[in-house]
Amino acid sequence: MVVFGGLSDVPSRQGLAALELFEIELMEDPQHGLNEEEKISSSSLRQRLLGTLLQPPRDSPTLPPHPYIIGLTGGSGSGKTSIAHRLEQMGAFLIDADALGHAAYLPGSPAHGRVVAAFGAEILNKDGTINRKVLGAKVFGDQERLKSLTDIVWPEIARMVRERIAEAGAEGKAVVVLDAAVLLEAGWQEMVHEVWAAIIPEEEAVKRIVRRDGLSEEAARSRLRSQMSDSQRVRQAQVVLCTLWEPEVTRRQVDAAYGDSGPEPALFMDGARKGSVVSRANSIGSTSASSVPNTDDEDSDYPQEHYKESYKDQRRRAHTQAEQKRRNAIKKGYDDLQAIVPTCQQQDFSISSQKLSKAIILQKTIDYIQFLHKEKKKQEEEVSTLRKDVMALKIMKVNYEQIVKAHQDNPSEGKDQVSDQVKFNVFQGIMDSLFESFNASISVTSFQELSACVFSWIEEHCKPHTLRDIVMGVLHQVKSQLY
């Protein structure tokens, strides 16, 4: 109920006519739903537009007829990821542009070398990967450097997205969802039939970012203001979704937009908003498909008549089959690599349901092959060392066997051998002679003088003929003492 009027004695004091009061009963909205006001209101009508088609899908000759591609975007804290997971549960083929963005920075990727060349080797980790925190610090607040980076990375991500779309088509997927926060900033709306925007009031987004990322409110607001605004996204979107309310409300929005059981037609403002993305996906190419009689379907509306295939059609069909075989072989190759290479088992992926991209599989395979080469080289070196040890042991064994055999053949041999005392006297005489020459030639008052003189002493007094003379002299002395 709304009451118009005021205090009845105020007009009389001012010489005016008495104020009349009127009561107007508000009209109840019989179609109001959960989280909607019971009265007829514009806010309820706006809420019912969530999950409906607000403008016609893009119709471009550059877009493939199949699969039907949805570009899902939204700001930080908008709940875009939860919407993406719901669409994947409903059967859509999900492409995570953020995961592809990480793959674009990997060593060996086309963008890796260009980014390093543009921003310097200081952005690299020890293993050759790009440190994205260091790189982010270089472009933060510098729009020119940021554009230089995005001009390198975004086209590479777009290339990988097209590859994934082609894979989805080869697998027979009807709908593909491209989950990309920078969908509109990067101009990737040209690759999709519809843009779906996830929006959320700024205050709620700030709360979510603070709770999720541990940032201050000021930092969260700064992050949001550096991104495209929700109003800019809505202007370019075919479908708008909002995750402000309970998860069940968001689920119904997504189901209405994606499934065949959408909202009542009376809620739409024009015929363009009727239907669902599934029906729109199925309608693509229906005109061209209906122009060819279906001779295989018994329930076809066309009369059963012989359809003669032209030579051009035969070539087209053969080419299509060959292309399909090629794609199947490539897919099988990547699947085999993913099964063989241990690092492709998605152990380090936070989203287990996300398929690994071709770039990631190739990079992990290259890394694994390099690891195997290193392990092989290491094993070969160990085998070589073991062989040398075995050979040395064999030689020692032969020598010991010869010594034992000689002793067994002549047990009395060795009685007249030189005693250990005589051997010690010879060794002591050699060392004394070397020490005398060392002490006479080298000053040991400081390490600098010692290091300067020691090498010259070694060259002079440790020559083979000098050592031979010393040994001969000591032997003569010992002989004279014994005999």
C-alpha cells in the first residue's frame, strides 16, 4: 500500500485547503518468483531477463556452423567459474582460456621467446620458465608495455582456442563454452556466436575478492577498476547472468539459458528472446541441411527417391573423410602421449576435469624425453665406471693369483729379502734429502712467499733424474752401512 499526503493541520495554519489522503493498493504480481518482490516492479522484470537472449546471436561467415560457441566473461568475483562448471555439467565442451594462457608462457611455445626478447632474461626462472610475478611487475601501470605483452600472448591463446574448438567439433560436441575473463578486451567475441556476461554489484565483488584472495578492500577495488565494467560487458552481451543470490537461483538462470525448458514466452519482450542455446545451436545450418533429401531416414518428410551423388560431392566427401581420419590420428597420438608420459597425468592440475591442451602435452612430452636422455647418459656413465672397476678387480685378481702361485712353487724364496727396517731407512733418507733442499730453498715466513717459491722448487728438485740421483745416493749410504 502507498499513502500520499501529510499532516492535515499544516495547510490550515498556512491558509491552504485541508490535505486529502488517498490510499492506493499495489497490484500483486502473480508470477513473482524466488528473490522477487510480490508487487509488480521493474526490478523483478529486469531479474527475469537474466538468462534470456537480449539480442540476436552473431551471424558471421567466419564462424563454424558447428559447434555453437558461447563466450563466457565476467569480472573478478563475478562467479564466472561456477557458471562455467555448471555449463560443463550440462554437456558443453569447456575451454579455459586462463589455463591456455599459462601454456602460452611455457618454454618452447611460440610466445615464450618473443616475451623474453621483449622484457629481458631477468623474467626467467632457473628452469627457463617465465616468472609471471616479475613479468607482471614490469607491465603494472604501464599501458604501453602491457599492450606489447598482450599483442604477443593473446594471438597465441586465440590460436590454441581455435584448435580446441576444432577438437570439440571432431568429437561431435554441439556447444563449446570459452571461459575467458578478457574475452571482450582481447576481441575474441569474433570467435563466438554469443557473449554471456556474469555480473555482480561492486560491493559484493569486493567482499568475495577479500574473502577469497586475502586482499584489502582498497586493493580489491583497485583490481575491479582496472577491469572492464559490468555495464560495458552488458552492452555487448547476448545473455546476462548474475550470481548475487543463492546458488539455486544462479543454476536456474543457467539452465534457462542453456536448456530447452526456458522461461515462459510471455516474459520475453520480442520473439528474438525465445528458445535456448541448445535450440539455437541445433538451428544452425538447418536451412542448408534441409535442402538435401534424406534418403536414409524412414521418417523423413521427403519422398524416397534416388539421390545421385555428383563427382564434386564425392571429392568433398572423400576429403572430409580423410580430414576426419587425420584429426582422429592426431587426437589418438595426443591421447597416447598423455597416457605414456607420467607428467601428463594431471597430477598438478587444480581442475581435474579440464583437458590438457596440445601445447601442454607437447611441452611435457619434450621435458620427459629430455629427462630420459639425461637418465640414459647418467646410467651409461655409471655402467662405464662399473666396467672400469671390474677390469681393475680382474687385474688385481690375476696379480694376486700369480703371487700366490709363485710363493707356492718356491716357498723358500724371500728369506734373503730386504727387511722392513732397511726399507724404512731408505725411505727416511730420501725424505730427509728432499726436506733439506726444500728448507734451504724456500722461505716459510708467510703464505705468499711459500706459494711463490714452492712451484719453482718442485720444478728444480723433483725432476725424474734429480729424484733418481737422490735415491741412488741413499741406497749407496744404506749399502755401506750394511756391508
